[in-house]
Amino acid sequence: VTAAADAIRRRIAAEGPLTVAAFMAEALGHPRHGYYATRDPLGAAGDFTTAPEISQMFGELLGLWCADAWIRAGAPPRVLLVELGPGRGTLMADALRAARGVPGFRAAAEVHLVETSPVLRARQAETLRGEAPAWHDDLSAVPDGPMLLVANEFFDALPVRQFQRTERGWRERRVDADPATGGLRLALDPAPSAAEVLIPESVRRGAPVGSVAEVSPASRQTARAIGERLAAHGGAALVVDYGHDRPGAGDTLQAVRGHAYADVLDAPGEADLTAHVCFASLADAARAGGADAHGPVGQGDLLVRLGIRERAEALTRRHPGRAAEVAAARDRLIGPDAMGTLFRALALTPAGAPAPAGFGPP
Ligand SMILES: C[S@@+](CC[C@H](N)C(=O)[O-])C[C@H]1O[C@@H](n2cnc3c(N)ncnc32)[C@H](O)[C@@H]1O
């Protein structure tokens, strides 16, 4: 039994069954026992690998995207370069290195990292030594100003609430203690919940009995805050994650441990938990905050439009011995059977701004 499971069972004993969102928040974010609080989960020795850890090209192209958006915004003398959930700091380091080629950008950019994990903050401090980043627990703590924001595989870690369609209507799913096994089990609320209104109308109507709907109030709140900041101060945001473009029913909550799928309830705090990002819901929330949404487009399409093929060729010319490695990384990032289509990119800008690089007509 994990320390996080103990903490969760004590909370259930005190408060009753937890929403799936509260369970996810405990398992991932508990300040002492949570998954992210206790480890660096990235890379071959960890539980999963992300795009910036596959190749420097990913962060470099996103850095150039930011520098381009800065120029399009009139090259303000001070711009906040914000990353949500920066992992090991790899994306930001690659982005800053690439964007140094754009005159004036590095001097204008103030680096702000939104990160809750002390282990990963330490790792980011090492990777970004000399770049003077500032850390924050939440976007709301980042100062005001024109902002370029990137978030790769951040929203999929934010908690989701789940509802299940029954014969008698929608019921919220909860995580309860299982007296028979001493473990945890899923249960349904006996009564309808006012929170049911969070389910998109198109999903709520017509879903057959047994369907599961997911909503992520935390994701919506963050997307709205991004939209409000862009509307008030200008800039652009780029969100890359795996998920679906339109709302749909389905239980997408999954646990990954040691690069393999695991049971969601089995070892809270020891396995990564994620849910598919609903890009329509992020876009809606950002629009409600006053921004425009562009895309989503496939990660492969975006990276090709930003020049990943040319960047791979340049790297290969400079390091001929790494040709096979560079080609394999490029294909993993853009391949339709790899990350190219499943991963989606959504851009946010102030309302009325033209589409940023990679999102307009080719
Ligand atoms: C899946 S990792 C992705 C890391 C990095 N973006 C990458 O692509 O390698 C998720 C990141 O988000 C951070 N994180 C998760 N939940 C968070 C929250 N609620 N607030 C701030 N950071 C969070 C994690 O600690 C980690 O840095």
C-alpha cells in the first residue's frame, strides 16, 4: 500500500468518497506523497518520455515559434516567456538557445516556470542555470505583461471529473474505499449532482447508458486565465498535448508506470495519471477569456510547417554520425503512427490577431 493510498483512504474516511478529480489531485499533487512531488518521472529510466526529451528539435522549433510571435506582437521590450509544467527544463533550454538567433528576443524575455514539483524545480534549475527563471505554483502568480506561453503535456495531468450515464440519468463517479480488499474502488453517486451541467450538451444528450463523460474544471480555469491575459496584455500561447478535437464520451483516465499501462486505482502516487485533453473545451474557455483559438492541428503538421525537416537536415550535416538518430527522432515526433497525429497543437492569441506560425493557410 502506497503512502498516497493511505492518505487517500484517510480522506475518504473523513469526507466520504472522493471525486475522480480529487483522487487525481491527491495521487499526482500531494505535497509529500504525490507522484510529481517525489520523483523525476521522465526518460528511459522513468515512466514515460515526452517530445522535448526525444529531440532538441522540438524545443528549438517552439522557441522560434515564440520569437516569431514576439516579432508579430511588435517586439515589446519586455515579454514574459512562460512554461506550464516544464518537466526537466529541456524544452525551455532548447527554446532559449534557438531563439538567441533572433536579435533582441533573449534580452526581452523574462522566463517564468509554473511548476509544483520540488524535485522537477531542482532539475529545471540545473538545466536552466544562467537563464534566471522565476518559479510559480500557479499561473495566477505570474506577473502581468505581454506573454508567450508554452505547455507541453501539462493539461493531460490536470484533474478530471467523471460522470457515468445510468438508467436514471448521469451520476458522478467517485473513488471509494473497498472494505473487501482494503484497496480502492470506483463507485457512483446515488443522486444526481448539480455538477452535471459541466458535461457538454452534445455529450449529455444521446449518450447511451454506460457512457462516461469527463470534464476538467482545472483545465478550463487555466485556459480561461490564459485567454484573459492574452486579451489584456497581448502575446500568444501554444498548447501541445494528446487528446481529442471535439467533445465526446469516453473514459480516458489512464495510469502509466515504467512505460507500461497500470491500473488507475492500484498504486496512487507511484503511477502517472493522465486523461485526454479536450481541445474544444480549452478553446471555449480561452474564448470566454477574450482570446481567439487556432487549430488544433496535428503535432506532425505543426512541426513540418515550422521546419523540422530542414532542422533535421542541418543537424545531420553538422553531425553526420548522428544521421540515423536524428531521422528516427524526427519521425517519432511527426509520424502519423507515432506522435504526429495523436498529439495536437492549439494556439491562442488576442481576439482578432492573425493566425500564428504553423496555424494559418500554408
Ligand atoms: C508530463 S510532465 C511534462 C513535462 C514537460 N512539459 C515535457 O514535455 O517534458 C508534466 C509536468 O507538469 C507538472 N505539473 C503537473 N501538475 C501540475 C500543476 N497542477 N501545476 C503545475 N505543474 C504541474 C509536472 O510536475 C511536470 O513538470
